Amino acid sequence: MGQDLSPEPPLRETDPVSRVRIAIYGAVNLPTSVVGLPIALYIPAFYSQNLGLSLAAVGVLIALSRLTDVVTDPLIGTLSDRWNTRFGRRKPWMLAGTPLKILALWMLFVPDSSFSRAVWSLLGGDPQAGITNLYLFVWISLLYLGFTLVDLPYRAWGAELSKDYDGRSRVTSVREAFGYGGLLMSLVIPLVMAFALGLPGASNALFGVALAVVVLMPTLTAPALAFVREPAPERIEREQVGFWAGLNIIWHNEPFRRLVICLVFFVTAISMTASLSFFFVRHVMQEPFDRYAFFILAYYLASTLAIPGWLYISTRIGKHRTVVLGIGWLSLWSAFIPLLGPGDFWVFFVLMLLKGSAVGALAFLPTSMAADIVDLDTLQTGEQRTGLYFSIWGMVNKAAVALGVLLATNGVVWFGFDPKSDANEATGLLAVACLYSVVPAALACVALPLLWRYPLTRERQLEIRSEIDAARIAGVR
């Protein structure tokens, strides 16, 4: 009997070990998400209100800091696809990027510390000049570079852990559940700093968040790097496709084009809401900071608890139609928000719980759909170019986040809103309310027609997997 040269069967979610592996893998997303929410919610307000920078300038600088992603994301994605080491393709990049990510985070979140001033001085900055636009731009740009080095290979790795249509949704749902755990932690930490330790204020809150990430990021990343295997690269024996021909295949990948366009609209929408949530609660609802923290905590708790429900629905009606349902649910409750004002906090609280329960579906299901798209590319090119696809995915995602921040912050300023004033005119407050709720909902709804007739269904993905397995078997005989 000859040696069996058939490829290893794809990882299936019936493997009990895979659930443990997925949990360890998903935990890496917790400290990353502790970082993400303060950048969207607190950095614009902190650098404008506490450190004296212009809110419009902060929005522009955050948007400009993403321009380097046009180069770094495809470069890191391609290299992580092609540079195969005995430790894997994805892990070396995560190991290299973690220290940069930690340093840049500390410099951005704790700019007044003696350590931050010393590092800034070593780099040629003037600590006596205070916190400048240049300081913000340098450190948020380096933080985003650290995100690219760590998060892009991390998500490509997750897309390869399972080849099963619903199994990929389980991977992304666990990862995003840990992510929402990180979001909740980023909200709990300021409350602990203020009420348990007697250290209120934005600077203390950001210090607490930074300290937690410095501890958690290496602590949770190390087990994944040590104990979660990377599946071997999946290739089909055929003539290798060149780089430019490969990009042409990506451009003509219809499901990917549809999904990327949809991503722009609903990530921009979510980013606009996140950027203005503090200003809406503080200036339109006229509620104090502790009420705002309580509201955000409940909002993301609702998002986390709803993830299993959306996962169940996706196994019944498919991923793309579940996302359509999530957008509709989010938009329904957004429509009532501009009608609210001072004294309506509890009505607003209930509406936001209902709205927040949809956000989880918009986080994990599109990423799972992107993993299915890589299968189609593998069938066409013979290579598993997950890193390249997720670099484009991540680049579009980050650009949409920046676009949302830019539209939201500059939009309200254009209508006369002043974040430093407690006596804004009705026009400015209405602009905050609309750009926080109904405008983002309308943007998300633009994606509905593209998603409803999305071609890469469960049945089509199973056909593609069968064709890939058959081609690999034929290639080794």
C-alpha cells in the first residue's frame, strides 16, 4: 500500500480541540479592543478639550494618519502570505509589532508622563512646547502602524483556522466577543479610576486604560503564539499568478467588490456614531460624564450579549441576509434619536440598547464573509492570499473609520457646534443629533441592495471548497 498523499482534511468545528484553540486565539483581540474605543470616543474630546487642540484639526490629523496604510497594509499582507517561517507566516509579524503598539499607545494616551516627555525629547521633539498637532500625528500614526503589524496577520490567521462556512462565523464571533469584552473593559477602567481609586478625569482614565493594555497585550498574545497552530498554507499545483495579474483577479472578484463597498458605508456609519456619542450625551441630553460611561457600558454589553443570537440566525438564513437584518434593526431605532432631549435619558437608554444589539452582527459576520471570499481567490490563483485580501479589507476598514471621524467632527463644527461651550445654538445641537443617528443609519442602508443579492452563499462556498480539495488531491498525484 503506497503512502497516502492526500491533503489534510480541513479543520471542522466538530473537532473539540478547535474550540479551545479558537478561544485562546480570540483572547488576543481583548487588549486590542481596549485601545480601539478610547481612540474613537475619547481622543478627539481629550486632545481638544483637555489639551487645547482644535477639534477640527484633531479630526483631520486622525484621518491623515491613515494615509500610510495605503503602502503598509498591502506590503505587510503580501509579505505575511509569502514569508513562510518555521514559526508560521503570521506569528513573526505579530511578535515584531507588539512592542511598537505598546509604546505608541502609551505616548498617545499618557502624553504628560515623564516617560513620554523623555521619549519625545529623544526623537527631537520639544517637551516644553506642550502637546502639539505634530505630537498627536506622530504617535497616532505609529500606533496605527503597530495595529497593521499585529492585527492584519492576526485576522488573516483567524480566517484560516476554519474552512467551514459556519465555522468561520464561530471564529469571528468568539474573536469579536473578546473584542467587545475589551470595549467594556475600556469603559469600566475609567469608572474604577474615578470611583474606586478617587482619580477622576480624562487623563486618569486614559492612564488606567494604557496601563491595562501594557499588561494584557503581551499576557494574552503569548499563549496564542505558543499554543495555537497556524494551518499550513493551502496551495493548488499550477503556474504561479504574478502580482499584477493577482491584483486584477482581486479587482474582478465580484463578491469582494460588493463586500468592500458595503464595508465603507456601515463602518463609516458606526465611526460617526462613536465619534459623536460623548457630545450627544453631554450637550444634547445634558447628562454628566458618569451617566455617559454608564450608557456606553450598557450599549456594548448589549452588543456582546446579542452575538450568539446573530450567529444562530446566520446559520439559518445565511451571513449576508443576517447583516441586512442587522442594518435594518439598527436603522429602525436610530430614527427616533433626534426627537430626544434633556430629561429623556431613560428613553434614550432603551433605544440605544436595542440599537446596540445590532452592532455585533455588523462586526463579525462581514469578516467571516471575507474569509469565504479568499476560497474563491485560492481556486482562481492556486494560492492562499489571505494576508493580501485582509490588508485591503483592513485598509478600507481603517479609511472608513477615519472618514467617519472626519465627517462627524467637521460636520458638527461646520453647523456651529462648539465642544468647549455649554451654550450651543439649536442648529449645532441638531447637527450633533442627526450626524450621530439618522445620517449614519442612512449611510448603512446604502449597502442593503448589494447585500441582499450577495452571490457567495453557503451552497456556493461548499462547492468552492469541494473544487479546491479536488484540485489539491489531483495536484499531488
